[in-house]
Amino acid sequence: MSRNNLIPTDPRRLGAYWTAARLGSGGQGVVHEAYGAAGLAFDLAGRGLGTQE
């Protein structure tokens, strides 16, 4: 997946996580690279769903 800059409509925060980049988008939503206070990276897709990487 290529890493792209956030676009103006992308959220800057997702709950306790701050978004760093837009990784991609498709029929199931947008995938963002996001980080929490502990520095953990997450890929978040759709509406608030995510998996820890």
C-alpha cells in the first residue's frame, strides 16, 4: 500500500489516535495510518473499525 497525505476531509483524530496518512480507499471505506500515545501503529478502515498491526 502506498502512503498518501491526508486530504482536507480526512479526520485528524480517530478517538484517542491521531491520523498520520491515508493508506487507501475503496468500497469498504478509507484506511488511515494512525498512532496512539504509546506509539502503536493502526490501520483503521471504515467507520471507526481497526486492527492493531
